[in-house]
Amino acid sequence: TQLLEQSPQFLSIQEGENLTVYCNSSSVFSSLQWYRQEPGEGPVLLVTVVTGGEVKKLKRLTFQFGDARKDSSLHITAAQPGDTGLYLCAGGSNTNAGKSTFGDGTTLTVKP
Amino acid sequence: KAGVTQTPRYLIKTRGQQVTLSCSPISGHRSVSWYQQTPGQGLQFLFEYFSETQRNKGNFPGRFSGRQFSNSRSEMNVSTLELGDSALYLCASSLARGLTEAFFGQGTRLTVV
């Protein structure tokens, strides 16, 4: 069974601070996605990474896929209250197409 | 282009009843997956449908079932509801199998009383 562990589980910071969220596994994934979910809504896809060592930037968000494709990180620079939400990582496997394994999520609160 | 549409948004059912939830994927998307989200368990995979066939199934009891129609719309059914089935049920659509980049609907919030 493929498992994804996210840390930290909860994070509360002040506006303007930087933060990093981690997503780790002992399994190799063919791709990894990051989602952000707001209360009562479905997750919204932020990015997909597929190559080991890949780095993608989305405005103030930087996503990195580990060289071995077992882990990923999400770094937010100068966090804003609008970044508040549940951040989820999800891993996909070519051997189990159509099924994503999700981490338990990191709940981020950015205070003004 | 319209996103993934799930209906209804909210549902309250009594223990023992059954329920059917609906999901219309993004136009052109042929793969539909269902997930159950609860505070304690996070997002748990239920099943995936592609070309009207169930291709993948999670570790849920047989009370949970689904189907997909020729237009890719999907339904999931839960029979003999239990209190523990209260959750946010999410549907995700993908262009094809193997493309795990999924787009989610807003979900159906099911409350079993």
C-alpha cells in the first residue's frame, strides 16, 4: 500500500512569513499533485510534477519533486490570508492508473 | 468550459436508507473517480470508472457501488446507510486513465442521522 505523510499537520503563521509543507513516502510515484481545499469545497489542483528533481513555480508558491520521486515540498513565500486552506498532496502510479493516494493534508492559517 | 458538477450539494438521510449521488465530469473527460473525505480519515479512494467500466476499487464494503454512463456521467450509490457514512463525497474527472491530474467537483455533503 502506498502512503503519503504530510507535515506539519497544522500551521498557523502571520501574514508575510514564509513556510514549507512536506509530503513524504517510502514509495515511488510517477507523478505528484498538490491541491488546495477550502471548507465545504472540493480540492483545487495547483500543480503536477512528474520528473525527479523538478521545480515548478506558481507566483509565490514553489513546488519541488524529490530526485527519487518519493517526496515533495511546497514552499510559500510571503504568505497572505488568501493562502489559508487545506493543502493536500496526491501521488499517482503508472501501475495503478486512475487511483491517486492522498496525504492527510496540512491545514494552513495565515493571520492578517 | 464547465467544471465537474456534483448533485446534490447537501443531503440528509436516515440510518438504513440508501442514497444516490451524481457526478457530471468535465466535457471530454472519460475517467471519473470517487473519494470519501472525513476529518478522521482524510481522502479515501472509493472507485474509478472509465468507459462505463469500474477499473479500480478502494477498500470499502459492498454497500458502496457506482456506475458510469455512455456520456461519462457517473453515479455512486450507498445502501443501508450507517452513521459512519457521513462525509463529503468527492468526484474527480480526468481526461484519460493514467493521467492522475484530476479535477474535483464541489462534493456532496452527506449526513446520516
